[in-house]
Amino acid sequence: DGGITQSPKYLFRKEGQNVTLSCEQNLNHDAMYWYRQDPGQGLRLIYYSQIVNDFQKGDIAEGYSVSREKKESFPLTVTSAQKNPTAFYLCASSVYRDPYNEQFFGPGTRLTVL
Amino acid sequence: GDSVTQMEGPVTLSEEAFLTINCTYTATGYPSLFWYVQYPGEGLQLLLKATKADDKGSNKGFEATYRKETTSFHLEKGSVQVSDSAVYFCAPNNYGQNFVFGPGTRLSVLP
């Protein structure tokens, strides 16, 4: 089945540590996205990528980094510079800026900083 | 850029009640309009969409009509079930832009 996988589902991190969240898709989509969701809040865009080896900052990129070495993969690193990283992180993919079709979402990773 | 306003939640209804969740948007041109649903602890799933004015999207008993004159895309369901309890997001998608997601409306359906 085509879809998006995220791992791990739950992640615990000590303050001062970097941590990497995995996102893989087999939908052959060019575009991939990372969102952050806080309790009772909507989605905020962290980074997005429209093509391999290229990515752009979203609305809240500070303290995060990404890479796009393969079309299928778009890992997100939450660095120690991110002051409040505890949140639910969602990865998505789509045909890039196609107004007629939807974004597909993964199941999410819940990150907790201890 | 584009923006979207959704009805504030939480919305609490009894089973079999009628549901309306309001959504209005601000956009240039003619965006496509989407409703997504998020069940507890999961990612977002597409619920329905409409790509041009007066189109009606429908799925699982939910409906929404693209009203260009009022820039609205209100979500409705005639008879909600406990299993419809979730957070609902309205999202316009316009040419040359990324998706814009509304803040979400939490729905709780009581048996």
C-alpha cells in the first residue's frame, strides 16, 4: 500500500540533545512537508521540500533542520536550539503546489523533552 | 497570503444530532477547498474536497459546498455518530502556495 510512514511513534529526549524524526513516502511525490502541532492548536509549517536536495523554511524553522537526499525520505532534526520542542510532529507529502490534490499525512511522532 | 477562519470549538453534540462547522477563507483567485479529519493520536486524513465554485464534496455522510460568493465551505452532517468525534480542519489550497490549515474544530459526540 502507498503511504507515509513516520518513526518512532513516541520519542523522549533529554534537554540539550538533538533528535531526528524519520519520514518516508512511497507515493512518488516530489513535495514533502513537516508540521508541528501543539495541544489544541492547528498545524504550523516547519520546513518543506519540492525536490531532492532542495528545501525551504516554513513559518517556524528556528531550531530545526532537514535534509532531502532521496525523493522518498525527508528526516527532521530537532536541535538543542529549539527552546520548546515537546509537540506532535506530522510529515506530509503531495504533488508540489497542485491546487487540486491533497496532502497525504503520516501517523505522526510525539516528542517529549524530559 | 491566504487565510482561513473556522468555528471555534469544542463542539459537543448528542448522537444523531445535526452538525455544522463553519469555515470561511480569504484568498486571491479560486482555491480548491478541503476538509481534513484528525482522530486522537493520528495524522490528518482527507475527508472531502471541492475544486470549483458550487461543487459539493461528500464522504461518509459529510458534505460541504464551495460558496464563492460568501467565501465559505461549511461542513455538515445530518446525523453524527460517536465515531465522528475528532478534530476537523478546513484548508484552502491555491495556485503557487502551500496549504493553509485552519485552527481546527474539536467535535465530541456523546452517546
